[in-house]
Amino acid sequence: MKLLLVTDAWSPQVNGVVFTLSQTCRELARMGHQVEVIQPGLFQSLPCPSYPEIRLSVATPGRLHRLISDHAPDAVHLATEGPLGLAARRSLLRMGLPFTTAYHTRFPEYLHARTQLPLSLSYRWLKRFHGAAVRTMAPTAGVRDELLGQGFDPSKVVIWPRGVDLELFRPDPPPGDAPLPKPNGPVFLYAGRVAVEKNLEAFLSLDLPGEKWVAGGGPALDTLKARYPQVRFLGPQPHDELARYYRHASVFVFPSQTDTFGLVLLEAMACGCPVAALPARSTEDVLAGSGAGVIDRDLRQACLQALRIPREAPVRHAQRFSWAAATDRFFSYLQPFPPLASGR
């Protein structure tokens, strides 16, 4: 199959959506499919207000119409609800062609955290955007339930789980992997975007033994570095370096209550790092009573209890996930064009 993927999130952005899409494209190619990507690098773009690392593409439906026709795909998937997703959606509807969408990010909650925009307005808009798709892919059962609670069509919302690269994220270091300096006590690590919606201060303000490390970049980085000088901020890290930090950490701390999945949970567990997290339906879906982590409203207690978890438990749980299985599910949800669509 020839698939056209339209996404507003793509390299050089570093986030879970980009990683999910790149891994999915890689697995689809291994399966023998051809994937073309329409992404922000093909267009002029503007920095996103309050988040300049993300670029918003300046694209018209006419330009997207021509690109879709030129690629002549068998199916189209709209990965994001940004400018490219919107323009492609409009073009596909004008052409009478089916498409699928995915719900990766809780934009209503993120917008509310930054601007106090009522959640009802954002969800109303999202319902309209995704309502035109044949299927909308949600990462967990909990996220699907939330979308249904907002009035999404239950016959259209399906579950597309995520995976982890078990060759890269593993408990034993690869040959020649240099050890990190010995820390002063246990290491409590967070990895991911450094932004207000990640609720990082719930972790950074805790009184914990040992050291706190933060790997990642984002709009709140400078503010948090100034506010918590005792925390070791590592900045953005490539995935091979992240694996080293996961292996070195005593506990992976996940304070976010807005993530739709949290790929970093799987990465940390695959490296043998137990998880401490605040209650959130998506986090509970991922951990699923595995014994690989502790979820508690008292995040400090969760961190201290997670120190006692044998590192074999998170490894065992993470090995249940693979990108091959996740991509098989993704592929099964695609909607090929009808035969006559080749004459569009």
C-alpha cells in the first residue's frame, strides 16, 4: 500500500508524537509499504505562540490538494489537528476521499493550562475535526472513554497502542557504553517535554533523598532551572543517551496528568527503571497492575515505594509492547480509497 501521512509534528521537533510517527513509518516500510510524509519542512512556517520550538505551517487547501493528487496514495492518515491536518482534511472532503485521524495530544487541557480557554470549546472543535474521519485512533482505552464522554462517535474511535524499541531500550548496556558518574544517593529522573502541562513542579518540589534529574527541553526550562538550582537539568538528549540515563536512574518520575500515553514510561521500564506517578487514567492503562511502578496521589510516597521494586518487574512489563504489533494495529485501521478514486 502507498500511504500518505499528513502531520504538523515532525523532525526536528522532539516529542512523543514525532517518535511515534517515525517508528510507525519505519515499521510500515519493513512491512513492504510505501509511506510519503507531508510535514512542516515542506512549507514556510511560523513559531507557535508560547511554544516557538513548534512551527506552524503556512499551507493552503489548494497546495494540499495538489500534493495529495501528485502522491496518488492508496490511503491518507491525518496525524494532527494543526494547520496541515486542517488543510488536508478540507481537501480530502472536497475530493470525496476517506481518511483516518489520530488523537495524540490533549490539546484542550494544554490550551486551558496556558490560556484558560474553556475545555468545552476545544473539545467541540476537536469533535468536528475528527468527526469527518472514517476512524479516529486513540492510544489507550482511557483516552477513548474520555473522547466518548465528549460526544465522539463510539463506532469510529478505536485503540491504537504504542510500542518501545527493545533493541535500544534495554536493561543491559551495549558494549563500550561508558558508565555515568556515580551519583550521591538514588536518582529520580524525569524525561520529556519541560512545559507547564507536564506538572513538573509536583516532582521538583519534593523532599527526596539523592538527586533529581530532568532530561528534555521546552518553554519552561529556563524558569525551572532558576527556581530549582539543586536539580540536574540535562537538556534534550538523543535516544541512545536517554537509554543510559534510564539505566542509571533509580526511579522514573512521571508527574503528568495530561499525557495520552507517555512513551517515556515504556522506555524507562524497558531499561529496568521502575515508575512513580500521579494518578491519571492513561498512566494506569499503561502500568495496568504490572507491579512495575507505584501510582499515588502522594508523589513522594510513590517515589520512595518505587525504590523497592525489583528492576526485573518493569523490564518484564515493557517487553509486552512492540512497535511491530502497534503498527499492525495502525495498518488495520487505515481506509483505502475506493478503486475509482484513481481518477480524481
